[in-house]
Amino acid sequence: MTKYLVVGAGLFGATFAHEAAKRGHEVKVIEKRDHLAGNIYTKEVHGIQVHQFGAHIFHTSNKEVWNYVNQFAEFNRYTNSPVANYNGEIYNMPFNMNTFNKLWGVVTPQEAMDKINEQKSVLNGKTPENLEEQAISLVGTDIYEKLVKGYTEKQWGRKATELPAFIIRRLPVRLTYDNNYFNDNFQGIPVGGYTQIVEKMLDHENITVETGVDFFDKKDEYMNDYDKVLFTGMIDQFFNYELGELEYRSLRFETEVLDEDNHQGNAVVNYTDAKTPYTRIIEHKHFEFGKGEEGKTVITREYPADWKRGDEPYYPVNNDKNNTLYEQYKELAAKKARNVIFGGRLGQYRYYNMDQVIAAALEAVNEEFEG
């Protein structure tokens, strides 16, 4: 039996802890926040499951992962169909025939492609050198100006002409009247919210859990007391930033209870103009088809933010500079922290969807116990 310390009670840590405990190992999970489930934490407010850290829609084409997560919750048939609000004009996302019809009055796929190709010609065949040129090369000027530019500049805190082209390698252009944002085979929201998934994963006689505990308060003690550590925090912080600081983007959320049944008619509305300070409004009751108390709804405005130490890091800035630094930290980990497994968005410094987090955790489990 191995004694494992799992740092972080998000999806990666909980999956690993669950699988280690099933195999007879002793697992202690510590979590800095006062709740389980990390950024997928949901809390019931007026009968509505409120996504406390932004909208989370589970979607995957990985059947193994879909079957795995369905052990812990029943999923509804929610389909992600966000809309974009540009100065009061409403457009369907992803870019599809409904979007093109609203923009240009076109009806057929060929008419839509002709319009996009006509607008792309402003680049005169130039290889895109920044995000603005890359976006125009994919969707033309109208879609870029109304539905990409303002949103992206708010998201990254920089002008599109100053952002590298690789951030938008592709943009979804669908020549069908289909508002489903994802192409995955499986999609839905857990009935009763996400928190229950992590609670059930960690409900095992071999697992003890402590919340409100910061690993760094007793790092040396933890490292001595446990055979192996699974660390899902920031890899650069683990090494006290000795090679330098990785970059992250942060988010700020404003959640409000409103005395009305239906505020915006959709779970997610993106605000793509430059002057609106937030990127989107989430109306949580629409994730579960209007469940909740009559005459109440809960909305959350999402504001992108610069990150500095002490702020919550929501996603990595995976440019060449940061990726190179991360590889250096990986090499340092291989030399100095051989009894530590680094996992999750922060430990592996990459953007993960929820299904990818579970898949990566199961891969770590396989390497640890089956390899």
C-alpha cells in the first residue's frame, strides 16, 4: 500500500484519488478552497445549480470517458447553443447559415462561401502575421469585426493585431442551419450539478479529505510524510518560480439573483462588442431547462482579467515563450521531484476541457498502477 497525497480536489485530483483508493492505496486529499470540485463547483441557489466559476458544458467523443463520468451522475440532453450580442444585434454561434443569413441575407451555403471569400480577398493572399489577419483569412471582415475582434481583445487584454496568429488556428464555419456549438458525440449537464461527481469520487473508505488547507503552508512536511504526491497546482509555484514565472489569464465573476423567471432566454450570451466590459452573461437555470423557483433566476457576468501572483489562474497563456519555460520546469521536475506527479491545467500547463482532464488523469493512473 502506498500513501498518496493529492493536492487539489478538482476533476484531475479526484479521478486519480478515486482510482488509487479502489486499488487499495491510502489517499489524503487537501484542497486550498473551502469546497470540493475546483472550477467545476456548482452550488444550488433558489433551486438552480449555479456554476460558480463559469459555464461548464460536458462534451466528448471519447466513449470511455463518457461512460466513466456517467458512473457518478446522470446527464441531461443540454446542447450548447450560445448566441452573440453585438450592440444589441443577436447572432447564432458557432458561425453557421443562421449567422450568415442574419449578416448578409444569404440563403444557400454557396452564397455564404462566396461572401466570405470576397471579404477574405482584402488580404491579397498574404500569410497572416497576427490574430486579426488570421481571423479575416478564415471568416472575412464582417464576422471578424462583429463577432471575433471585441470578444477576443477583451479575453486576452491585448489588441488583435498584437496577438499571435496561432491563437485562432481555426474558427468554426458551418454551412448548415445548426446551432450546436460542439461536434462531439456526447454532450450534457449533470442533473443536480457537478459538485456531486467529485463528492462521489472521493467517497471511499481509503480517502480522507481536508478543505481550506494550503499545501505550501507545510510543503516540506507533506513531502516527507507521503510516499507519492499528486500535485494539481501551478508547476512554477511548486518550484518557487526558480526558473521564472509562467503566464496565466484570470477571470472575475459577478453573480446576481434576479426577481424574474427568464432574463435572457439562453444559458450563454456572448457580448462581442468592445465597449461591454464583460465577455458573457450566463443564466444558469437554462442549463437544466428552466428548473428552479418561480420568479427567480441567477445570472453571472464574466470578466477576463490580467493575472498576478495571488490571483486565481484560470488558463495558461500557451505561447512559445511560456511553453519553452514549462518544458524547463518539466525537466526540473524529473530531476528534483521524482515522487511527484503533476496533473491538470496548472500542473501540466495546458488548456483542458473536462473530458480531457479525466482522460489525462486516467492516463496518469495507468502509468502509475499498470505501467
